[in-house]
Amino acid sequence: MYGLLDISASALVANRTRLDAIAANLASADVGGNPDGPVKPPPVREVLFAVGDPNASTPDGQEMGVHVADIREVHAYVPRYQPFHPYADKEGRVWYPDVNVVEQSANMMMAARSYEANIAAIEATKSMINSALEILT
């Protein structure tokens, strides 16, 4: 049963990283800049998960859990016409990260639900371990 705790704990860490990236994306949605200028807009971060924990495996060599395989930075920007903005280019455009707030909010809800489900799995595992110890005593 200890492996179950490891699996859920690895998912908690991975989902916390995903929530951090989503929060950073939402916070930077209105931070403008110029990709060719001195102040560049922030990139959009995407967290990619992979199966298994690279630091641990079962005795039969099977990887268990999940880990963050990569955090990609997507340099995709959308222009807004703001000719008097200090970061505007020659055409009066200020470039902002291509953050879809609705999509990011939906991803945040999914990550939060996954986090809650893993906490529930940890609680259920702890309850089973306690029940097994009560039977033995």
C-alpha cells in the first residue's frame, strides 16, 4: 500500500506545478511588450506530464506515479492596437501573450479536481492501513 501513497503524492506534486504555471499564465495575460524590443511579453507555460517517477520504481522495474516531463514556453503573441503605449512598435501595436483565459480557467479547475481526488485517495489509503492495523492488534 505504500506504493499507493507514492503514486498519489507524485500526482499532487505534478498538479501543484501545473496550477503554478496556469496561475502565472493568467497573471501575465495583460502584460504587454514587444517581441523585437527591449521588453518582451512573457511566454505562455505548458506543463507536460509523463508516466512514472524517474526517481523510484517497483522491484519488478515498473515505474509508478506521474511526473512533470517538461515545462514548455510558448512564444505566441497577439497584437493590440495601442499607439500611445510605451512598448508599442512602429505600427502602434503592443504584443500580449496568447493566453485564452477561459481555457486556462478550465485547466485550473481540472488540475484542482485532480489534486482533490489524489488527496481523497491518500485519505482512503490511510484509512485502509489503519483498519488493517486494528485487525492485527
